[in-house]
Amino acid sequence: MTKKNDFKIGQCKLCLKDDTTLVDSHIIPDFVFRWLKKNSFNRYLRTSIVPNKRAQGGITEKLLCEKCDNVTFGGELEAPFADTIFNPILLKQKDSEPFIYDKVLLRFCVSVLWRVLIFGIEDAKKTKGLTVNLDTIILGMEDLANQWREYLVDNQSSWTGLNVYFLRFGGAGLDPRDIGPGMHTYSQLTIDMGSFVDPYMWEPKIYAKLGPFVTFIPITDYYLPLWEKEGISSLNENGGLLSFKGRKLPEHFKLFMQQRSDSSSGMFQRMSDIQKSKILKIKNENLIEYEQSDEYLLAIKDIQEINLHDQS
């Protein structure tokens, strides 16, 4: 939602209103980062994009007017998702197997992925000329973004895009060990996002990872039968039931998540020596708190599994 003291005048990307105040909108909703800060021992966040900069929240862009950011997305989609799914499941106040959802979930997922897509378009424009056929790719992305925008601005509209998937890892969700050794931290704690122009995007898709929850929309239907084969269903726009019990991910998606995990875990190595020493100092000064954090406990699981895998 909005950072009120940071704005500019322009066109809202959602309602298309001109000459309106654009607020700094979170690409990944702010409540996800508030959750992560509670589970991060030093209360600061770093991203793989700028690993040497500490941040209080996630990536923001001036995309939306205040009404679209705070009401259309914040009040009508983000708040219901946080209140009825995200927080209750993570606080173990709600049974998540089977997973029952209503019609808000699909719209929430599309709203997040639309923002990721818009961010990907703007990022791709910065590298025009460096990649073959990037102009054509950008035009295709812009057309897709407009289709999703038209769906989001009309509460009575039906979803006509490809399948929207929503996954949950850990607990009663998908087992991180099925992906490969050392996947607990990435699958259950990391926040991530990517568009289909990213390298190693095995299945062309728009992808967002909200801690232990993953949502994505494939751009082509080539891989859809592989998801059906594993019994993993896409979301129904009218609501329904999801079950992850006994389910496994398609092999191509396991490889994709391993790639994203490797990129995330390499962030520490890309930090400056000064930033590395700051993190180690905070750990040493808050050792008890650190050893009780999800960050530490999941890291221990990862190390143990990797060691066993290397010895086998």
C-alpha cells in the first residue's frame, strides 16, 4: 500500500486516470514484508537486486493513484487475503489441508502478478537493444498487462487468461524436500518475483513468491498438462478447494525453484565486506534471538540436508 510522502503526477496504470497523484506502490504487498521482518532476526531486509542496501520494505514503484492502491488493491484484495488466508495459516489458526478459498483469491493473485508484469516491462525497457527481439517481447507484455488490467478494474468481469496457480510450501503444503536438498529457507521464507524475460525462466510465466506461498500465471499452455498430471489444480474464479496432500511439483518447476534459490542464497556473497561484517555483528550481538528465529531453524535444516546429500 501507499507511502504517503512520496508521489508524482502522471497517469494511473490501473484506472488510466491522467494528471493524478501517483503514490509509491508496493509490487509485492507490504504485509508480506511486515511478516518477514518478524521472522528476520535483524529486522532489516535486503534484496538480491541491491544486496548492500538495507530496506524497511519491498520494491515500490509509482504506478497507481491513491484510490487504486489503497482501496481497489489494498482494501478489496490485499486485506481479505491477509486476514483470511495469509495470517491465519501462518499463525496456525486455520486448517490449510484441504485449502478452501473464495473468489477474492484469484483476483488478489492477478493483482500481484499484474504489478510484477508492469515492473518487468519497465525493467525490460531499460535494456532495449541488448537482447534480440526485445521490442517484440515488450509489445507482447504490454498487451498482456492491458488484458489483466481490464479484468482487475471490472469486478463483474470473468478471467479469460491462462491458468492462475497458487501453491503453499511447508506445513500442510508441498514438501520442500521434494524440490531438492536445502530448499527450506527459499521455499518457506524468501520473497521473490520474476517475469518471463528473466533468464532461466524454464516455464514462461509471471511469478511471485510471498514467503511460503507462490502464485504464477504461465504465458504459454505448453506445460499445463504437466501440472494436471501431478494433480495440482489452477484457481477457480468463483472459489473452491485446493489440496496439496501427496502432491509433487513437475520436474521443470523444481529446476526453476532451485535456480531461484541459488540466486537468493548467493546474495550474501555479492555484499560488500562492510555489509557482511555488519550482519555478522548483529548475529553475534543477538545470538539467542537469532537461534530462535525461523531464519536460523530453516537454515539448519538446509545445511543438514545438503551435507547428507553430499555424503551420499
